[in-house]
Amino acid sequence: MRARVCLSSTANPVHPIGMIWKEAGCRSFEDVVGEAAKPQVLFVYYTYTQQSLRVVEAMADVLRGRDCDVRQAAIEFTDKRWAERFSRFPLRHALLDILGMLPAQIRGATGEIRIPEEAQHGDYDLVCVGSPTWFFKPSVPIRSFLESESAHRILEGKRFAAFVVCRRYWSINLRAVKKLGAKQGGEYVGGLHLSFAGGQIRSLLSLISYFGKGENRQRYLGVRIPPSLLKPDYVEQARAFADDLADRMGRNGQPSVASHGGRPARGDPRLI
């Protein structure tokens, strides 16, 4: 029968790492050591339409399968100047509510947010930031997080990646996340962008229609529009990106390229 371990200050220490108990209910010593050795990964993101959450879940599933301990932290937008409009879905006045965020986005404003405990502190081997695109840039809540003391605590000296959910243009958003994370002391290791269907005009009409009605419709203002939000292949792209990130981490979060002979695992142009 294997000895079992409870990390308890009330037990008599008989082992330099833990307390050996033979009582039922305590985890085995091997299990405790195994959990400690797992790479620690944090996803921190903001989402209104739940698109970023879908990407996080697809990536987290892969990383857990690759023996990582994964935490998820959704930023809550609480600033009284803007939060009310995002408290319901669909938006009450879709076009006006969207355009109302333009001045804040242009000037790179920050606002009040609520940061989950997991994203306030922690010794993570990798932090992945999910950043929806608002008028080409990171959304106000994500920018607010990346400029916070919490971001500094979890990013300083750590590796971080990013994924961008966008209607069309993604590069400004991704570059901004990279710059803000590096400013907080993080080491950027890669990014992914996931775009919506349709060209510039039709994808915009589709998004406004979705925000106003809460569902995909075939036409808006008499114009035929594609489905809004993520295209079906986002799952494959997200999982491939997560696999690439896992390939770079060994058992203790150390870089590992052995499985690919030192070369990048994939050549997907979305992996930036």
C-alpha cells in the first residue's frame, strides 16, 4: 500500500518535501509531485459575444491533454461610462452603441475592470491573452488589464502569447498586445488571428445586424450578408496554435523543441 501525502502543518514531518500519512483521504506523494511539475498556463481574456471564450476552450482542451494545468480568467468590464451598454445582448442601439466606443478606442483609453483572482497573481509558465478587436485596436477592457499592476505581476519575466478575434483587420491589435505585454516584462512567443467571413463592408453590416438582433440573418438593409462571428474552422486553428505552444514547453514549463528538431511545428500564416 502506497504512503499518502497531506501537506498539512499539523502533521509530524517525516519527509523533506511533504508529510507522510497512511490515513485514507490524502493524495499520494507521486500525485502531489506530478501536479507541481505540470506547466502552469493562464488564459486571460475579455468577451462580449463569447467568441474569445470559444477560442479559449478549444485551446485549453488541447493544453490539458498535453498535461498542462490551465486556468481561465475572464475580465469584467465595469466602467460606468460604458459598461451598461454591454450588460445586455443584443445591444439596445447597435449602431450607436458601437460607434460610441470609437473615441475611447482612438485615444487608447483605459477604464474600470474587475480582474479575476487567477489573473491578479500567480507563477505561470505561459500567459495567453485573448483580445477582441474594437476599431483596429485591443478593446478598452483588455488594454486596461495590460496596463494594470496585476498584468505586471503575472507577466514579468514570463512568456506570453496572444490571440486576436477580428472582423477584418488584426495586425494593429496584435502588435499592441505584444507591445503592452513586453512593457510589463513579458517575453512574447507568438500570436494567432481569427477573422470573420465577408469583405470589409459586408462583414461590418453582418456584425451590426448580429449586435442588433442577437442572431445571424441573411440580409441587412437589403444587402445579403455572411454569418457573423468566427468561421467554423476556428477550432482547428485554435487547437493547432495551442499544440505549437505546448511543443515549446517541457514538463516544468521550459522550452522544448525536441519533437520538431528545433524547427517551428507549423507554417500557418496566422501564427505570428
